[in-house]
Amino acid sequence: MTPAAGPDGAGTATGPGPARRRLHELDLLRIGAAVAVVVFHYTFSGWMQGLSPARFPGLGELTRYGYLGVDLFFVISGFVVLLSAWGRTARGFAVSRVVRLYPAFWVAVTLTALVSVLSGRFRVGLGQYLANLTMLNPAVDIANVDVVYWTLWAELRFYLLVFVLVLIGLTRRRVLLALWAWLGVTLGTQLGLLPGFVDLLGQSTFAHYFVAGMALGLVYRSGPTWELGAILALCWGNALYRGVGFAAGVQDRYATAFSPVVVCVVITAVFAVMLLVALRGTAALGRPWMAHAGSLTYPLYLVHAHLGFVALAWLGPHVNRYVLVAGLTAAMGLLAWGIHVGVERPLAPRLKARLDRVVRVPSRAG
């Protein structure tokens, strides 16, 4: 994920008129979601998969739901990416996504592959590594170097849909029509009325989050309406339905119970908090320091899983498990900061300048 949590771009949103304000509260939500996913892996998933000797039988009852941080990432992504795309050319939007996603990703894939091979904990082939660098490896059924990269494939397909919208021309009515169409495709897929390949772009498992995020972006941009309320209600209902079904799959994977009530409460909280953001009810809570925390979200998400599992396997038998998880989370945060400062900041503008020359991106209007 990018500073959303998935990859959603910067935490700057466009309101009515030319004014732009950084939504610091989104930065806080992003880093909170990322930490939830990290703690899920370190205190629950690692032990359950035999990748870590550190067991947290009590804490794990709570942190097992940390995977739902990804659901929040997807809503934030729909919200921010739509707003950041407004006023851009299609080529400009594509360049902005490449610049945002790839520099940190290339470093994370390389670090993870090296540690995986040197430690012997995870198998990574040269062809697999090279394919992962494109981020398109799932399209040709090549395994991810790290388990968390699956969300990037979901984000890329979402970006493609936004790209098409930008290519056509973003207007409020066109976005609304696209959201209704996407919900229709989702329903048709879930009812088995559409061929399976349609879901490659439709992503019915998570479409409701992207659609809800985009609808909330319209709420933020131009205010609430009954039509947007209907879209959000449908998204929330489908999110509960699919969320409980997804949790059943996670339950089978780990052979342990997940409460559908807890899942529904968390998903409802995601929608409620994001609605408050869209209605500008959280603006007073934002603080500039949150931007620095939010900037760590994407690199932290990229590097924490397999690198963390290797560290847990090595140090787990020798270090107090609570001290280990706290120290490892802090160390991953420090690594994420290093990637942000040492890679993203210097490389992103250079990559953008080169891509702008290649594709001849016009300046933004206004």
C-alpha cells in the first residue's frame, strides 16, 4: 500500500474550488491500519503459520482482526485516488501512480528477496523476483515475493478503472454512473450471472470498499446527497456480507474461530469514521506531525512481513516475546523511514521528470 494502505497516493484532497488541504486525519488512519496489519502478522499469523515461535494466546484474540486494516486501506484509496485524479490528464495520473508506487516497492522486493534467500526461510527464484519488480506478476500467475503484495494487484486494477474515467473526463455524473455500474457488475458476479473473467477487473470481493471510498470522495468534494447515501448503504451492506464470508475463509486457513460480530463491528467502524472524514467532521483533529507518520505507511507495509518473520524465527527463542514484537515493529518503522527519506524523496521527483519527458505530460490546468 501507498500512504493509504494501501496505495492511495498523497493525503491531499481537493475540496470545492481550487483550495487543497492535506487530510492529516487520513495520515493517522493509514498508519494505524498499517500497524494493525503488522501486529496481526507478528502476534497471530506468524505463530499460526509456524513462521514464528512467539505465541500470544491472549493478545491474539484481539489482534487476529488486524487484517481488517486492509479494508480501511481500500476505502481510503478510493477516497484519495479519485480526488487526486481530478484535474489531471490521463497520462499525468498514470505517471503519478508509477512514481508513487514503484521506488519503495523495488527496494522492498529486493531486500525481501535477499533476506529470504540468505535465511533459507522463503524460496525466491530469479524469474520470480524479476517478475515481481513489475508488480504485474499475478497476471501471469507468478507468486509474490512477500505475502502482503497481493493488495498491490488489487490497487493496480482499481487504478486502471480510474485511469479510464480520467481518460473519458472526470465529472460528478460520470463518476456516479461508474459507481452504479461497478455495483451492478459486483452484484452480477456474486449472483453468478457474469463470466468469471469479468471479476478480474470487477474485484467483487473488495469492490464495495473502492466504490465507497469514491462515493465518500464525492461527499467531501460536493456534499452529501440521497444518491450517494444509497451507494454507501449498498456498499456497507455488501461489505458486511463479503466481510463475514472472507472471515470464514481466514478462519479455515488458521483453523481458529473469528467472530462475525466483531468483523461486522470493525467494518461498520471503518465506514463511520470515513464518513466523518468526508463530512469534514474530523478536520479539527488533524495535526502536521501525522503527515510524517502517514508517510511511513507504504514502506512499512511492504517490508514488515517476511523480514519480520525471519527476525521472529531467529530471535523468538532468546528474547521476551513482547519486547521482541515491540522492538521489531519499531525497527521496521525505522527501516520504513529510511526507505521514505533515502529512496522515495530523492528518487520520486527524478523518476517523475524522466517519465514526464517520455510521455510528454501536459501541466495541470489551474
